[in-house]
Amino acid sequence: MELPEKEFLAPGHRACAGCGATIGVRLALKMLGENTVAVSATGCLEVITTPYPETAWEIPWMHVAFENAAAVASGVESALKAQGKTDTNVVVFGGDGGTADIGLQALSGAMERGHNLIYICYDNEAYMNTGIQRSGATPYGASTTTSPHGKESFGEDKPKKNMPMIMAAHGIPYVATASISYPEDFMKKVKKAAEVDGPAYIHLQQPCTTGWGYSPAKTIELGRLAVETGSWILYEIEDGEFKVTYRPVQRKMVSEYLNAQKRFKHLSDLEKEKIQSHVDAICVELKI
Amino acid sequence: MVLKVMSSNQAIAEAVKLVKPKVIPVYPITPQTTISEYLAKYVADGDIDAEYIRVESEHSAISACLGASGTGVRVFTATSSQGLALMHEILFAAAGLRAPIVMADANRALSAPLSIWNDQQDSISERDSGWMQIYAENGQEALDSVLMSYKISENKEVLLPTMVCVDGFILTHTVDPVDVPEEEEVDKFLPDYNPEHAYLDPKRPMSIGTFTDPDYYMEARHDMEVAMEKAKTVISNVSQEFADTFGRKYDFIEKYRSEDADTIIIAMGSICSTIKDVIDELREEGEKVGLVRVRVFRPFPVEEIYDAIKGASNVGVIDKNFSFSIGGVLHNNIKSMMDVNAAGFIIGLGGRDIKPSHIKEVVEKTKNPSNKPLWIGLKEEQ
């Protein structure tokens, strides 16, 4: 696959070294091109890319609030449609908190109404912008500042909310999961999402160096480990048809992924085994 | 001129048809709902060429308005009470992003206790959001105010949103004769909206809604205050142009038999019709009583109000809202900005009926003022 040279997210933004979110945005915009309007929810991405009077966005971009990015995009899409500008892509970038928690209602409404927009959830599995608080997308066992491990706690005690399946339940034409560490897989999905007539949702896992606790040099590696261990599965649901889009040649042990991150360091072998067996059950079902 | 008999909600919907918005995101709430219904029907019948978005909440209604306005098109929405409160966060964003949105608010009490009936606490509570606010007395004024609001909001010296407020049920669900202007006339008065700056266009990429540090925020807010001041001139000019075109003149305030009055009552909205009746009655009895109806509440017309009341010996201000410990907000705005000893009255909360006898009580108590706000129409203690 040929990677378009042109960048639509300029360098020099304020992201941490090794930020996974900006990699995701860069890749997505390479596929969508210049005839695109982006809407962001409040969060890391908005703050790091638009410190007034600077902006990293080379395409039109709008931010209003935390929980309403999908509703704002509904308005953008409808207004473009009303003006006959139906060839313009409308893409939303919302974090996991802005998508799975506070923005879920607005997102559900936008998806159910059938707006022709692409919603990309950049999922770093906690509220990283405010300092690593637990979100609905935080995985089981992760220690965050609001689900810390301690004498009476092993960290987050609930499994990750299954956002892509919630989106699929809306009956929208395209739902996919992706990882920034599998750019080709992700970019193909962005292209499909853009081509589909109606709402598309892509749930993009992106490691976060500060929130997950690893060296900034290892972002891509962490994303790969998530997929190679079966902890994050790459699939798509096209017109209701579920398909795994990437299968590790030999699935690695989940502990390899967990041990590489500070947020799971506290877990006992027993808890790690529990996570492994949960991953195994899903992977067996999906023949991964 | 052909007068048609209709509710204020229908009058507002007729106005929206005439201004030709491109996007209409709405969510039902009593007593606004019939505006949404009329607009849905107009779109379904092809009378309005707009995208009608059936959003899942008022929060999303105003958010979608802002997104659509961000692309440079005219938009409209309407709400009431709880819906307006749910919009609160985005009202500030809409004004701060300088989006010329026009919205109707069917004034209704805020819960709790839950009430679907009228007072003005909902919109008054949004007075600091950066929206201009107009309080209509009847259906004609509601329609005309919507037409004027777009012209005011879209003026590049202003670029602030406007809320047209109509009293729930009292106006929204009662009918009176309304002159619906001709489309051609409105087209001349209000041409298509063509934004000059800051809208979403891939040919001219801009970032809207960026993050500011303490070096910039205060200036951005101050710019809004400057725009709100400039809006006063724009409102005057638009009112004059409207009068020249349609023959109906609206000022910031309406003075009713107040020129020679010893006692002046100040109020907003539909209650003013009742007050006018009472004034006529009292005038016949020889009492020099008058009314100053505040039509434009934001920007707040300090000079106009002061000029109208400074000659009176007694001034009473009626509020259908209150701020805990200090009384009605209009009353407090007047006291804080003018050298006037005004009495304050809280009346008609949650749809409590306002009778001529209550207005007479207000007039009497204005002549013998108490130093604290009085609640009129409260039931006797059991």
C-alpha cells in the first residue's frame, strides 16, 4: 500500500513524545485528503493541536465541547448536504471518554440518524488529558488515578465497555476496530468508512506513553503487543458481516503485553491468568 | 395586509419559513413543541428547503446548530425550560464562537418542582451566556423579532446569537391576529447569509474552537462585550429598517402612557398586556400610571430605561424570575445601573395566574415601597 506523502496534521504540536493519538490522526487524514472537515471532542487531541493562536490542522477543524462532537458533526454534515457539498468528508476524532462515556448519547443519536460521517474513537483507555482517570474503556486490571491498585484493590474491576459492538447494534453500515501499529489495516478501514454511504465508526486503539507507563520509543511496539497477544482484535463489520482483518501467526502470551506497562505491573499471577483466559475464550471463538 | 389568526408558536414558525434556514435541529419540549411540529410539516411539504435534524436532546440541538452555523449557513432551533438549561454549556460556546444562531425560547419554569407553565426563569438564567435576548409581548412581535434577530445577529459588527423569548402557553398556545409578511419583502429586508470569515471550508482551512491560555481568553470575552455594545446601534438601525419596510416599529423599550406618569411599572413579555389594561383603568380614575416594557433585555438598554423613568416619583419592577436573596433580576439590573429607587416584585412563577388585581396591588405597593422584593399572588398561609 502506498502511503500518501501529504500531511494534514502539522508537526510542532504539543503532544507528548511517542503520542499514539497524533499518529492515528495523521494516518486517517492521509486517506481522507484535503476535502475533509474534522470535528474534535475536548481532550488531549484538541488541546495539543490548537493552542491559540497556533493550529496543527491543515484542514477545516471545529471543536465545541467534550460530549457533543457527534452532534456538532451532525450539524456540519447536514449543512454541507444542504449546500450540495456531499463530496466533503466529515470526520470526528473523540477520545474514549468523549466517546464511550460522556459523548455516548450524542454519538448514538448521530449514528441512528444515519448522518454520512466517520467517527474515529482514539482509545487510550483512560482520561489521559486530565491525568489518567478511569473511563468506560479502561481495561480490567488497569491501575488509574481513580481506580488505583492498593491493599483492597487490584485496579479497574470491570471489563472494557464494548463500544464497537454498541455501534454495530445501531445497524450502521460500517464498524471497525483498528490499531495505530497496523497502519495499512487502519488506513484501508478509513478508506472504506469514507466510501460508505452513511455513518461509519472506527475504534482505534492507541497506546499512551504516560497513561500506560512505558518508554516513548515503544508506542508502536505496545500497539503490536496488544494485537499479537489477542488483547485487542482487529475486525470490521461491513453491512452486518463480521470479519477478523488480522490474525497473529502465533498468538503471544498476554503477560508479555501486561508486563510491558506500568498500569498492569501490580497484577498478581492469578489476575494475569484470569485476563489470559478471558482473552483465550474470545480468541478461540474468533479462531485467532 | 391580510391578518391571520395564529399562536405565537405558529407565528415563529412562519418567520422561520421566511428566513429560509438551511439546518433546523430540534427536540420536543412543552410548550415549544408545536414550533418543531410546524417546521417539520413545512419541511415535509417542501415549504422550507432545509435539513431537519431530529436530534436526541436539546444539548445536541444547539450543538448541531453550532456545527451547521460553523459551515456558514443560517440555522434555527427552539426550546424551553429544562431544554434551555440542558443547552447551558453550549449557549456559552455558541456566543463565544460568535455564531449568529437564532433560537426561540418558550418561557417555562425550571424544575423542581416540575412545572410546564410559564415564568421567565429559564432564559433569565442564561443572561450571562453572551446571547442577545428579546422578550415579545404577542405573536406579531414574536414573528417580527425572529426576522430582525437574524439581521442583527449576522451583522459582522455583532456576530452574537439571539434568543427570542415568548411566554409559554400565554403566547405559545393562544391565538391572536398576525400579519405574515410577503416573502419578497422579507428577502429584500434579509438577504441570504454570506459569512465573511471563520467558517468551515476545505478551500480555506481554519480552526474554530481552539484552546486558549490566560494570554488570550480575556480579550476574546471582552470582544464579545464590545460586540454586545455595538449591537445597540445595529438593533436601532435594524428596527428602523424594519419599520420602513413593514410599518411596525420596535424599540429597546416600549413606553405606554409613561411620559407624564408619577408611577411607572417596568416589566417584560405578555404580562405587559395585562398591565396596559390596568393602566387604562387607573388613568380613568385619574391616577398617573404608566408602563415601560423592556423588550431587549440583552444588550441591556440602560439609557433608554433611565430616560423613560427618571421623571417618575415611584418605580416598580415586575420579575417572573428571582435570584435568591436579592430578588428579581430585571429589578436588580435596573438598581445596579441607574440612580433610581425602584421597588421589586416577584410574580407569576410556575404559571401562577396574574390578575388585574395583582397589578393594582403592585401599583399600590410601588407608591408605598418596601425595601425588600415582594412576592405577589402567594397564597395566604394556611
